[in-house]
Amino acid sequence: MENDIISTTKSIWEDVQLSADTIKDSELSELYYTKIFPSQIRNEELFCKVAKPELVNEGWFGYKSYYVYEITSILDNKEYKIKRRFREFEEFHNMLIKLYPGFNIPALPSKSIINYHNLETLTHRQSHIEFYLNYLASHFLLKKCDLFSKFLTEKDFLDLNLLKNSSFNLSLEQLYDKKLAELSTKLDLVFRNRHLSFDEEIGDMFNDLQKTQQSLEFLESLLQKSFQLFKDQSLSLENLRQGDFCPWIYELTQLEDKHKSFLDSFSLEISKELLKIKGLLSAINILQVYKIKSLTINKLISRKQDKLDLYKHEKYKTDLANLDILHCDIVMKIHKIQENIEQEYSYYQTNHTGKFQLLFSNLAEKTSDFYSQCSLYLLQEKHKNQ
């Protein structure tokens, strides 16, 4: 099954249609916010927290009023708190785009003059801004940007000299091919959107499959006992065949053949089910291996990026590009394997609900009927001889 799953990745660059190709910037932000963010953030990844907006009144009778958002962030194991107006978020966002052209950075929430003081609008903006900051904090390159650090820790974060500093004006062309970066961003979008919830379910899925495997193996052991009892019973009935002719010999032979056929088909059914479940368990194990590889490559990318920032050596640019290509390939494989597991497990859940209990009941019922009939024939023969 491993070969079947992995072999399909050879043509995946052509076969997989990335839905992100048609996503606009505004749609990209909304897609991340509504479908990814709630399940994406874990305790160890929570980098920034945005408090409820606070209304600030200035001028006569609060003629000039605006909302500020308090950001609580953790940098180098230190906690920082700073308040920002939404206008400052826009200035920061525009500057970030200039520093890193080509990156598909999520858009900020749109302004609303009509619903400026509406609680629902303010709550949505607060959550959206929190997502925006955490997205930047999780990005392998953006999280190390000094502009981002200044925005989270210093009141006066705007420094036009940053745009002239080569260490902060790294274009994608200097790091790796622009198209590859776009593909990586789109691939990350599709991968996170479709499979983050899958990570949360995979433990339960694995346990469920293991329990089912144990149930099937128990059924298999019962089947072997049934085969042995069948052989023992057949030996007892053999004496009837060797004695005088009796009218039920033909019926007895038919009964034995029918029960033997049932046991054989039952054995085949269990073998097929065990094969499917073991295949799924194997695929899940393969998936975990690829995810570990992905994490390892991410760490290597981070180290190479640090060296590139420090030494500006051409070799590190090449290494970074090669690692990014390798990471894309690994993520594509993870995507395809998870897709296969989802399809197989969905089919398994749909078609096998209560099936194993039914198999067990059927085995017990058929075996009981067979022994009852055999006992009846033996009793009749016993009374006849008396």
C-alpha cells in the first residue's frame, strides 16, 4: 500500500490543481481567518495576543476619537505590551510589503466608517488582527524581521532606513526563484486549509483502527476454533457414513459442505478486512515519518537563513533554494498520503459500521445451527441402534 500511495506523487505537480491559484489577496486573508486560524494555533505557537479595543477620546467632547489595540507578545522569553491604532497596522503592513515583495501576506481587515463603533465589527477586527500577527510570527522569514520586532516592542517603529538596509530588503529573487516561493505559499495554504483538522483526528483514527484490528484478530481466532470443531464433528459423523444406509446421509453431507463453504468465505472476508486496516495503519505511520522529515527540513531552512543573513554567502542561497524545493516535495507527499487516508477511512466508516458485530453474530449463528443439526442426526442414529 505504501508504494501505491507514494507512487502517485511522481506526477502530483501536474495532477494536483491548487485551488489557491484563483484566490485574491482579500480572499486569502478571509480563508485563513475563517478556516485555518481557529484550529491552527496551539499553546506553544501562540505568539501574540490582542486585547479588546479601547476607545480613546481627544479634543473637545471627544471630537477626535479612535480605538487602540493592546498587543501582548513574547520575544526571547520576555513579555511586551504595546498599544497600536489601526492606522499604525496599515503603515506597518505597507512597509512590510515593500521589504518583502512577492510574499503573499494576508490582508488586514477592511475599514468600516458606518459600523465604526459596532461591537461585532470591533470584535471581528480584533480577532483578525491577532491572526495577522500570529501568521507573521509563524513564518520562517518574516518572524525574524526587525521591523516586526520593532512593531511589537517599540512605540516609534517606523524607520525609513530599514528600506535601504540590504539585510532587510532581501528580495525573493536573491533567496530562491520567485515562482517557487509563490508555489510554496499556495501549497502551504491548501495544505493547512484541508488538513489541519486531520492532525487533530489522526490519533483517534489510529486508536479506532487498532481496536478494530484486535476485534478482527479475535474473530479470526474464533474462526480457527470453529474449523477445528468442524473437523472433530465430521469425524464423529463419519461412523454414520460407514454403517448401514440411513435416509439422512445425503442431507448430512450437504450440511457439512455448506458449513465448510461458509467458514471458507468467512475466513476470506476477515482476511480482506484485516488487510485494509493494516494498510491504513501503515499509511498513518508513513505519514508521521514524512511529517517528522518536514519539521527537520524546516529547522535546516531556519539555520541556513540565519547563516545567509549573517554571512551573505552565495552558497547559503543555493542551499536554501534546494531545501525549499525538498520541503515542497515532502509537503506534496504528505498532502497526497493524507488525502488517500481520508478517502479510505471515510469509506471504511461508511461501509463497516456494525459490520464486524454482524460477522460475529453470523459466525455464532451458523456454527450453532450446524452443531444442532449434527446432534439431531447423532441422536436419531443412537435411538435407531437401541
